[in-house]
Amino acid sequence: MGSVLQIQRSPSLKIERPAVSSSYRKIALWLFASFQFFYLLTSTGRVRTPDEYNTLYTTESLVLHGTTAVPQALALHNFYGRLDVHGQPRAAYPPGQALLCVPWYALGQYVIARLPGVPAEDTDLVVAFTSCLSSATFAALAVMFFFLLLVGIEIPLHAALLSSAMLGLATPLFGYSGWLFSEPLMAAIFAGVALVLFGGGSESISLKTAAIAGLLLGLATLIRPTSVVAIAVFAVAILIRDGKTGLRATFSLCAASAIGIAILMVHNTILFGGPLSFGYPTTAEGAKHLNSFETPFFRGFFGLLLSPGKSVFVFAPPVILALLGLCALWRRDRGLAAAAALLPAAYLIFFAKYNQWEGGYCVGPRYLVPGIVLLCLGLGPVLDENRKPFKVAAGILFACGMLVQCLALATSFMEDQVPRGHYYDASWNYRMGYSLSGSIHLLFKYLGSDQPAKLGLGWDRWFVFLAKGGLSRNTLAAIGVLLLLGLGMSLAGLTRTLKAARVSHST
């Protein structure tokens, strides 16, 4: 793809990288479709945790009643949130993710639930299933944006594809594509913002581009208020990339992000009486305070980096290689490298002090997943060097990462984590010795058993879960065949487009 120009920072100098070619954009779309159908096929299709139910109940209320109040959570004794100033129950988190999940919920409510072989009493199972599939789309979008970022900084096609495959299959982005947490959505937003800011190929970031990125980041606070950390990171990344010439763009990003923050504050004031009053309950299990920062820093820091049950290196092995590529990424684009390094670092420092730094009931370092996506951009420059040691390391880390994700997805993490004293101790503190050994034990237990597991236990795939729930196996088979056909067509399209791109660039 040609050599990379070393850009000298000067207000009067403007050097542009070539724009991403149309063939690469077509590859990106087929890559999205391939991961979309793959993630749909491997999704668990059900919700388990309070965070997931938060989203599901709010989405249900929006679709069926046009409100974000969740009285059904109280009726089902599964309420995690607060009563608003009018006495209405509201979920703990802002409604951003729930709003974006509306199309998937509507698909379940008005299409899938009305198919032949779907009992009327199974509608709740069906809408939970389709809502969960939203994470598959968000995760696939994150992979697509990631690929476009790499080819945008002139990473060769083979290295960009391999890096994207490692991200999509060997990091927790794969696992979280099958659950209804907000992390895949946040990963897609942050990767999309990075693409908006640093994927245009121009030397300096325009005010309009910065404003678009800022608006996206501000609205992301309506999904996770902690997105304010990302606003600061991207502002710093612009300054690092463009120096003094980037001051106006930085101001534009911050000003535009203030729109989303203002909407969040108005939302909080109307519902809870103050701009900084969120829907979080004061305490949860065992009267434990969750939403404060009382964890000793090095406990959370060690846990997220080195504990067997939460280590980023255990659950996302490719980051080991990605760290080696940050310097080379810096030489290609300082702003992108700054975002790739600073976002995971900022999230690590922020959540290390958080009382529930482990992320509640979940697999791996949940809160770090969006940062892991950007950090993995360092894979591109490493794999571009085409050195045998790096190839061997990439293969090993790829295999290890996929194995971890498959083990995490095989059975329900809740079945492993809920028994008292295993995941949390008697005081509801995370046990630092927790690991995937419990999930592995469950896997072998079900492999060696000829007795079907109860609903919600055992193999944690949507087609198994829905079949146990009473849906017709013929209907499920038809859905599965359609998804397999979609995956096959997407892979075929990707293959054709790759061949055409190679021919085009070779000539």
C-alpha cells in the first residue's frame, strides 16, 4: 500500500493520506455482515443479570406503553433502580441502550412471536431473545469500524483482516455479543468516534468532524454516564495529534458533547430531582454500596490486570501483542495511538477504585471491553511487519482467546457465579481467586450427562433455550437455516470482494 509519510507538525503543513477506497468499504460491509450472522448464531438469546433486565424492561415499556417506567420489574420482584419523584420505578441506567434496542424488541413482539410454532405464552422469551440479538449487531459494527480504522492508516489488507478477526473472535467482544450488556454498544460508539476523528485522512480535524464526534460521545452518556471519561480522552487525543491547531476542534468536540450531557442532566432532574441524581439504588446485595469509589486502588488494579477471573490478559490475550504495536501506531497517527492507549488506561484507573470493579455477575473485565477494542488497534502495525515471531505469537494468542470466549459462552455464567461463596464471599465482595474453572467443570458435567438440563441451565444457546421454552423445533430450525444462509452468503461476498480488491491493487 506504499510507505507511510512521517508528518511534521506545522500549522501551515497539511498532508493527506489517501481516502479509504470503495473496495475496502465493500470489504468492511461484508465483514460486518459476516460477523453479524456469526454472532447471531452464537448468541445466548436470553437475559440473566439486573443490568440486562434494566434494558429489557425499559425497552418493553417504551414499545408497549411509551414510557421508561418499569412497573413490571416490581411486579416480578426483579427491580434494580429507584422510584422517581412521582413514585414511578425507573431502571438504574439512562434509557439510551433501551431506545436503541427498540427495533429488536419490536421484531420479537410483532414478527417472531407471531410465527407458527411459537406459543403465545412464550412471547416474553421471544422478545428477550430478539432484544439480546442487538448486542450481535453492535459488536459487528465495532469490528467493521475497527477494520476501517486500520486500512485508513494504510495497514495492509491481510494484516487489517487478521487483526479484525482477532478482535472479533479472541476478545470479550465475542462473548459480550451474546449477552444484553451495554459494552458492545459502547465499543461500537467509541470505535465509530475514532473513525470519525482519525479515519478521514486529513492532517487537521475540522470543526464539523469534531462536533459530530462530540455529539456522539455526549449522547453516549445517555447509555453509560461514565462516557464522560471517553470525552476527555478523545479531546486529549486531538490535542496530541494536532497541537495548537487542534484547540478549536477540541473545543468543538467538548461543546457538542455538552448537548448529550445536558440532556442527561435534564433527564435526571425531571425524574430524580437533581442533575447528578441517577437511577442507581443506594445499596444492593447484602446492603453493599455499589456506586462509590471505596475499593483500594491496587486491589481493583491487580484484579483487572492479573486476577484469574478478571484479568484482561486472560480474557483478551491479543492485547499482549497489541501493546507492542502502540509505538508503531503512534508513528502512523498520533491521535489514534493516543486514543488507543489512553482510553483503556483511563477506564482501568477509573474502575479500579469503583466498588463493583468486577462488573457484577459477568465474565472477565466487563468494564474494560470498549477500551480493549481501541487498544487492539496496535495489532495492525505489529502484523504488518510480517515477522515470523509475531505470526507465531498471533496464532497462539488467537487460539487462546477463542478458547476462553468459547468456554465463557458454552454455559451460563450465572449458574457458576450465583452459588454463595464462589464468586462473592459472605460480605458480597468479589473473591480474587475466582476463575473459569467453575465454567469448565459445568461444561464437562453437561458433556457427560444424558439428562437434559433445566430451562436456563446447561448449554447456553438461543436455540436450546427456546426449544426448552416450548417453541417449535421446526420454527427454530427455519430461523437457524436462514442465519446460516446469511453467514454463507456474507462469507462468499467477502471472499469475492477480497479477490477483486487484490486484483485491483496488484494492477
